Amino acid sequence: MGDVIQYRGPDGQGIYNNTEEGVGLGNQRLAILDIENGDQPFFSDDGSIVVVQNGEIFNHVELASELEDLGFPCKTHCDTEVILRLYECNGIEAISKLNGMFAIAIWDDKLKTMFIVRDRVGEKPLYFGVDNNTTYFGSEIKSILTKMNAELDCDSLVSFLSFNYVPMPDTMFKNVKQLKPGHLLKVTQSGVEEVKWWDLSEIKEIEDKSEADWISEFNQILDDAVRIRLRADVPFGAFLSGGVDSSSVVGFMAKHLVQPVNTYCIGFDDPLYDESPFAQEAANRFKTKHKTEIVEANLLKHWPMATYHCDQPHGDVSFLPTYRVAKLASEDVKMVLTGDGADELFAGYDKYKSFFSDRTVFECDDESFEEAYAENISLFSQKSLGNLLSESVKDSLTSSNSYLLKVRNVLREVPHMDRINKALYLDTQLLLSGNNLVKPDRMGMAVSIENRAPFLDYRMIELAFSMPGSLKLKENETKYIYKKAVSDLIGENLAYRKKQMFTVPVGDWFKSTLRHECEELLLSKRAIERGLFNYDVVDSILANHCNGSENNTREIRALMAVEHWCRAFLDK
């Protein structure tokens, strides 16, 4: 289970095996803190408590100081030991003190209990499966597949084609689940219990703060979130695209570091999709040690590799440039800071602007709003899926939990939120953990590099959802208050530049240079024999795109992603 994900932690493997209790724990270490003394597992002095983790506890310095005062001193400077001592001091409730990104496993031999814990928004992945009375878990599904068979879950296939990713807690594999963010598993001989330990839906909006107060608090939190994420005993840097998110992070990094920030960017040889001049502008402003690599725009040769690392299909081709910039950075550093998460918290995507520009979505009843937003973010409509799916797939569906119902259930967790924040809450709960945080984690770990996201500090998340949506999307301006907050730091030009998605013109290539590859993937004998789809419908989706009568770019990408996944995990 460890060997198959060695790239996540090439610096050491630690194994604990308790055959008497039927318990095993393993860790693949990517050494970032206390290189000499940080090998895992960590054990209590009497050996009864065993801890492993993937991730970082950013407030470990402050927690270690508190623990020493309470009589639980740490012997190392490693954040994993802080988890151990906190558990010794306060039990499993102590996880609420952690500010970090983490997947943690704690075996308590006295309680005969394993606790498996995931961070608040799913920065670090964590999956589990139950087979023959045994619970398996791991940072990637492929670890679990060394113990369980890989079988397609048809309900999750439908979810993928609806959302363009598989939303938690499901995966594309039967009997394998994603542990939901902010949840833990309590595993004993009597079974598995899932417990929510952090609840984003409990945050209430605050109406009586001035813009100046919001701006001040935003900058204070982001500044400190960056500061504590600079803790490392290895070289580190930042991804810098020249967008408002990465520029803001690098701006605050520059304030805290004596030496220049190492920054990394890739540009495309097609100037229409090349952001590197903006990245250079930010690099010049903050006097960073900047490295740019211009690459060919067509990175789709990396798609099978990316699918393997992701364990699941993703129709988002921005995974591929993320891999290239991570590979570039990994030549020099082992950790980078990124701007991930800001778009979901502060309404950064243009889809929010276009959806909420229709004022009726503020005035209609809740059911109509839920239906409208579900349609806005869907890939294949439910009617299209009825035509696309084969009869055998339809017959094997077990869930009546339709796409709309999934969306509705999440939105109804927050009846107290305004409409903009409801949409952001849904995307934070589903899109972030299901797709947008998979990208930096898997593409970084593919080249053994760690990503840290200051915007996903829990203090920033709680600030974001206490802020009225009208301060995020205002007068057709995305990230309204956030841009005002950082415009002095990064300059008006970078703060208010038009958002450019990290993507390439793949839809045009499907009509020309990639047409043969599309047909080979989607309509080959191998694909048709799987029997997942009505292949006459697949053929017409591709043909109508190529003749220009429809733009089916996203649909073709998703279908190609499914076939890449089938070849990687079902065909092996």
C-alpha cells in the first residue's frame, strides 16, 4: 500500500504492524520539517498510541509551546509529534486546535480504536473501503486497490457526467468512499462510525461591518496565513500566474522573507493563452527569483499519466499545465504556496457573474433557485444522460439520488445564507474537494512537491462565509472586497486584470489535430465493448462538434476522461 504511492513520500517509509490486534499503519514521508527526527510513525512513551499523517500542521510551533506548559513536551520540532501530544493531552477532540491540511490516523491500543481524520475542506485526500470485515484507508485509492478489486460504480459514473467530477463521498470504485472533509472515522471491532468534527454550515453572516473593517480583517488573516505556511526546513517557493490570487500570496510572502521568493510559471507558445507576461509583472513588483518555462500548448500527452495519479476521471484539462509548473518547481524546491481556494470563497469565477446577472435568481423561490443553479453547473443534463447511457448501465443504477437532489441537499444545509453564499457554499463543499483541490495535490505529489494554500486557512474560510455575498460579487465585479483589500499590495493592474482560466483551446483541437485521437478513444472496439454508452450518441456528439453545429468541448473531454480512466484502472 505504501510502495504504490512512494512518489507522495520518497524520503522514507514507516510501517507499524500489530498482528495481534489486526492493525497496520503506514507512512510515506516527504520530509519538510525536522528532517532528522520526523520519521513516522510517532509513538507515545508507553507505545500505546501510534500516529501517522500526510500534510502539515501550520500552527505546530504555538501548539508545542502550549503543550509544554501543560506537561506534554515535544522532543522534536516535527508537527506530527504535536498531533501525538495533543491527543495524549486532550483526546480526539484536540483535532479542532489544528490549523492545517491533513489526513491523520491514530491507533489507541488502550481504547482498541483507530481514528482516521480529514482536514476541514479536503486539502489532503483520504479514502477508505470496507471488505471482508476489514477497513482499508489511504491517501490515494490505488493503495486500497492493492487489497480490493477495482470495479466501476455506475452511480458514480452518472455523477461524474453530471458534475464533471465525482462529488464526495463517492468514488468511481464500488465499495471505496472518500472521507468527507471535516469528518473522522472511528474504527473498532464493532464497526465503523463516521463523525463530523467541523461544520462550515454553522457560520452565520455578519451584516454590520464596514467595508474598511472587512478589508482590515481580510488582510490580517491572509498575512498570518501566509506567514505560518512559510515554516519549512527545505527550500520552498510559490506558483505565480500573475492572477490576483497567486500575486497576493507572493506579495505577502515577500513581506516576511529576507531572501527573494522563488516563483514559478509556465507560459504557452500560443500568446492567446499565455499568462507569463502578467506573472513577470508580479515577479518584478516583488523582486522574486522567477523561473518561466514556455511549453507547447497541447499537453494532452500527459492525460493518461494525470488520470493515473488522480485515481478518478476529471474533465478539467488544467490538471496538465498544473503538472508542468509543479515539475518545473520541483527542480529547486520541495514545497510551494498557491492561490487555491480563493475563487470558491470570494466568487472569483465568471460563472458567478453570468449566473447572478439574471436578477430573477434573487427573487424566485428556493426550489427554483436550486434548479437554476444545478442547471448552471451541470455537464450533461439528465435528459442527455438518458440518451447517452447504455441500457445495461441504466439497469445497474441503484441510487435514486439524482443530480438535482445532490445539489438541493447541500444547499439546504444553509437556509440562512444569501443566494451568492449558497452557491459558494455548494462549490466549497463539492467542487473544491471533488476537483479543484485534487489538482494541486495530485499533480504536485506526482513530482513529490507539497502545495500549501493560505486562502484555505480555516480562519479565512470562516471569514468568507460570515461576509455577505453582496461584498464578493458587486456591480458585476467578482471578488469585489478582496480586490479592494489587495490592490495596494499588488497594484491595480494585477488586482483588476481580466480573469484568465488556466486552460488551452482543446475544443478547436478536437476538430483538427486531435480528431483521430478522439475517435480512437471514444469509438474504438475496446471502448464500445465496455458497453457504457450508446455509441451512436457518442458519435453524434463528436460529429456535431467537428462540423461546428454544436460546441461539445466539455462533453467530449468528459467522455475521453472516462475512457482514459477505464484503461488505467479497469484494463490496467
